[in-house]
Amino acid sequence: MSLHLQQEQVLKHVLTQDLRQAITLLQLNGAELDEYIDQLSLENPLIERKDADSYQPVYHKKSQDRMAEPYRTYQKESLQMYLKRQALDLKLSEQHQRIFQFMIHSTDSNGYVHEPVDVIAAVLEVSAEDVEAVLHQLQSLEPAGIGARSLQECILLQLRRKKERWYEAELIIEEHFLLFARKAWKEIAAKTGVSMKTLQAIQDEVALLEPRPGLHFSDEDEHMYIEPDVSISVMQDQITFELNQRAFPDIEMNEGYVAMIQERKRHEAYVYLKEKEQQYHWLVQALRQRKQTMSHVVREIILHQTDFFLTGKHKMKPLTMRRVADILHIHESTVSRTVKGKMMQTPYGLMEMKQFFQAKLEGHSLEEASSYTVKTHIDELIQTENKKKPYSDQQIVNQLQQTFGIHVSRRTIAKYREQMNLPSSTMRKRYD
């Protein structure tokens, strides 16, 4: 076997540190960029943030909201602190106080206690009877339903707190909960003699209860306050947009250090400041590029989704990031990073920018049809249906075909409905 050296040319893409930082900067949302600039300004005395001239409302992120309403930020009391304050009136013994403390710190953000009684008893080396007694006291506190170990128990605890007890409702939830939840009401009616109309009234009562009583209290994971990165306005069929000043901030150089940079007397300070000056100019350029890229992408979204902004949600068209990238002569990943985590305030509420990129509906002949369009029609059909005779998935298929000329399968309707957290026709049916 012979050994020999061979020279070979290989073409590689090498990302410089500045380029990697620019890519990182592009994909940050407004809050993350704020934090990033604050950190840089601590490390670099030359960097100063320009104050935003205009105030933008803060929006609270909600999964089901069609239109997010402005919220004032304020600090709420934690669930644990709220329960501890109430416990002062319980006059617990030292041992029961220890159990209570363990129990409330085991309570999840929904207000549920998941540790079994025997496990708590074993961990604290106390009797199961003592744990049961403390659990009963915890469940007597506000909010109603706190300390429940299941959804069934949570509902029961709240029903039993009503000033006017409805024993028939309590009986159904206690003894036939799974059938009730599956809406197998005919089976319940046959077993109990309770009418379908009464079962409907019980469901209406249960719908007013709080399945997650702990969520009304502050929690670091639940405390999400966001701002739109871009706001869209429509006036007289003219669509304009404005970038949020705080999501796209400007910076300036600390003038106090300019003279020091120009002096060359102290060599070490000069070298340090020149390095920081270079970092400052890089950040200015990166922020300018980030703003420019976002503006270009937003313009393309508006051009392609004009009907959506002017007419309504059902006019969302298919659009890919590749198409926008090709038009702007940039890489598809640049478009992806630009819209990642960014929010847009539209005439129809606060939306994620990635929602404007929708694939063409599979198997559909119309180029204009997108999955978003179909979901919008499904939502509208279900919102306006006769609740005593709700549309089946096949009937929704027929409605889309007859009314909008959209051809989709029943399986596709079922998939979209589940993605939108919309129940089946059986679960939507009312028995008034």
C-alpha cells in the first residue's frame, strides 16, 4: 500500500461572525430584539437607543381570539399567595399547615392537584386521613374548583358551591360524566329518565363553569404580552402599513466617546473604542437591513393578499415563501427568518405573519383556493348553522362545493375542523 499527498479544491460556504449575527438579528421578534440591544449596550458604551416617538398598544396573546384587544400590563397575585392568604382563616395545625404548603406547591397552573393522597401521605409521613382533611379544606377555598384532581371533580366542586343546588346536574356529572362528556345523552336518558332538554340545560350550566380555575392568576409561562411588529391600515381601498418603532428600533452613537476615539494618546483605550465603534456600525447596518427586508416582504404580502385585506378572510390566497424569495431575489430561508415570530395587526385582528403563507389546496382546481380560505368557510358555516341540526362533515363538503366551487374531501374537512378545535356535529347538537 502506497501513501501519497493529493491537493484538492473544495468550495465551501463559510459564514462570518458578522453574517451569523445578522441572520440571528433578522429572526428576532420585537421583545427579543429589545433584550438583545440592551445586552449589547451594556457591553458597548457607544450604543444608545433612540426613544420611540409613538406609543403602540400592547396585545395579550390568546389562542382563540379573532381580534386581540388592548391590555394594560399589571402584576397579578400568584395562585399560591392567594391560597396562603385564605389559609390564615383556616387555623391549621402545624402538621396540617405542612401538608397544605406541600399541596399548594404541587398544584399546577390550572389549579389541579395531581399527586395521589397516598403518595403525599408517604412523602410527608402522615396519615392519608390527614391529607384528605387538608385537601377538603383546600377545595373549600376560592376560586371554586381549586384543588380538584380531575375535570369531573372540578365541575362537581363548582356545582356544589351554587347557592341554589341543582342535585340532578350533580348526579349526572358524578355518575355519568364520561357518557355526558361524549354527549351520549340518549343512553343517559334511558338509564336515568332525565329528558334531553334537561341534559341540554345541564350542559349550558356546565359551560358557564371554569374548567381551569388557576389560570386567572399570574404565571411566568402564561404572562405573554406582545406587540404587533407591523400594522396594516385600509382606507378607501388603499392599503398602507407601518412598522412598529419599538419592534424596529434605531440606535445612535454616544457622543461622549467620539472625542476619545479621535484622540490617539492612550493606545489601549483607542484600540478598545475602535473595536466598539466597528460593532456599533455593524449593528446600525444590520438593523437597517432588517427593517428593509421586513418592508419588502410586507409589501409582497400586501400585493398578493390584496383581496384579503380589502374583502375578508375568505379571500386568503395560496402563497409560498419561495415565491416571495424569488421576487425579492433573496434566499427562501431569509423570508422564513423575517416572518418568524412576527405579528401583524390587520383589520381582522392580530395575526402571525406566517399565516399569510398558505399552500394551495390539494386536489383543487382553483389556483385561488388555500387551506386558510377553506378553514374560514368552515368556521363561518358552523357559526351560522342550525344548532339543532348542525352540519355533518359531508354536508360541509357539499356546501363548499355548491356555494364556493371548492372541492375537498370529507377527510380534509374533518382534519381542518380538528385543527381549529371545532367539535363534531354530534357534539355541537343542541336539544332545546
